[in-house]
Amino acid sequence: MMGKLKKKSVYRTMLRIHFLIVGGGISGLTFATALQRVGHQVTVLEKDKCLRQISGACRLAPNMSKILYNWGLEDEVRSIAIKSESLSILLYESGEILGHHHWDEEVLKETQGEFLFARHSDLRKLLYDAAISCGARVRMNTSVESIDPDKRTVTLQSGEVLHADVIIGADGPSGMTRRGIHGMIEEPKQGRLKMFSTTVSSDLLLRHPELSYVCAQNNTMFNWFGNGQSVLGFPVGDGSEFAMYIYGPNDDCRGSWGKPALGHDLEAMLSTAEPRLRKLGKLAYPSTCVSIEEYPHLEQWVHKNGRLVVIGDAAHPLPVRKICTAISFIFR
């Protein structure tokens, strides 16, 4: 059960504003907590039926964990996350270790946070509980049909019309609110990369001596870099799983976060990897595969009338060109 968020020294607003947040992912729920805890009225609209709709893992940088700690959620965060202590860089094709970096404790103290690894669903549940404990209302299984920034209304697929003072878009790069900023539907360009997200049981890894090294260094993040391909791996939760993000050339990927990918597609992606990486792929749980698409740059994140604003991936999707450049040319 989520305890009450820390109230000490929290500024309370003198003017209570009603916010409608479209999207109950990480950014939407975090924003809901931030607004509700200082006294605003917040309603979150989320299309998913349950919080565990998206599988896989995530990383929390110090600038995020610092905020959660300041909110009084340090114990809750530590219960679902592993503290990262170091980074190992390896060659994708051979497994040769290129370097090892340990995070400097003095630097982390200055940031007032930590690098953490967690399951995406665990972090989302923690933020959901935090928002609810502050008094925010979260409506699951609620899909948006249209948005009118001028009238400050959101029409649901059920026909219900909701009014607010401000509408916040946290519904991703292809969501309804992003197009509401500039009044047109964007056609994303298929990116050069696709990404598999998957996990492997640590118990299963320990049965294979050549793979146990990723468990032996329990607080390490691994980066394998190759020509046009890359893998990022790290432990999650209580260390019972090893999560992987696998990047490679996009051959017209049509997958989604909610649809399991085919196992032979993942094996094909890892066909040029070192033997241990290929074995990790064979042992992995069912994965998801998504295309990393390119969206036009938004000149403004706020609607001209000031009553609609986009945040998170809706405002600034993953910078595909930078990722492609790094993977294509590092260690070539």
C-alpha cells in the first residue's frame, strides 16, 4: 500500500486549476502527482485496461530518482528497483570488453539521485499509487475521440464530453494531443532501426556458465556495440531477470508494445552477434518489437491559446537520427 506522499515544505497553490491529462504512462502519471500534490485538480485518461499492459524494463536517471526521493517515495522506489553501479562496453560481434566505468559516488551525491533499473510495469504502478494517494483521479480503459483546445474539452469514444482549464497531452508521438498543437495529422517516417524488448530469467542464465557473468555483476549495465546494431542489458526488479533492448536494421517492422514478436525474428536480428548474445536471445521470454519511427520536430509544445500542452514522447519523441549515428559509426 502506498503511504502518504511527503507534505512537509510543499508549496500549495492559491489558484486551483483543473487539469485533464490524456495518457496514463510514466510521464502522465508523474505529472499528475506533481500537480495534485500542490493542490490542483487532476483527472488522467488512460486507454489501457490495466497498468501491466506494457512489458519490459526501464532505466531511471538521477534527475528522475531525485524527484521521487524528494516526494518521500525513496522506500517505495528501492523496493522495485536495483541501483546501477557501473557500465561495461563490449563489441557486439566478438564480445571483447572495450571498457568498464564505475559511477562516481561524489558526482551522484551532487545529483541527489541514483541510476536505477526497474520493470516498466512496477514503476507505472508506483506512480499510479502515488497519484491516487495525492487525490488524482485516474480513469482506465478510457479512449479519447477528439480534443478541442479552444473550448478546453475532451470527447471520449463513449460520447462523454469532459471540460478542464488545461489539457495536457501525454499520449505519445502518435497521440491525439500532438496533432492538436499544429492542427494536422502527421505521417511518421519509418526509422532505420527497430527494437526488441525482452527479459531472461536469472535462474535460467545461471544454468549456463558462459552466461553467468551478467548475473555475477549484479549492478552492471552492459552495452554491446556493433556495425548498425546494439544491445543494452541490465538486471531488473530484485535481480531475478535480465532485461535487454536489442536494436538493429528495420525491415518494415509492424509490431507493437502489446503484441508478442516472433522468436525467429529475434534470433535473426542477433545472427551476427557473439555466441553468448545469440544464446541470450534464445533463452529470452516472448519479446515485443517496435519500429523506432521518425516524427517531425514540433516548434511549439504549447497550443497558441495556452490551454493545451504536450509532454514526454508527445513533445519530443526519441531522437532516432542520433541513435542511428551512434550505432552505425561507433567501433566500426
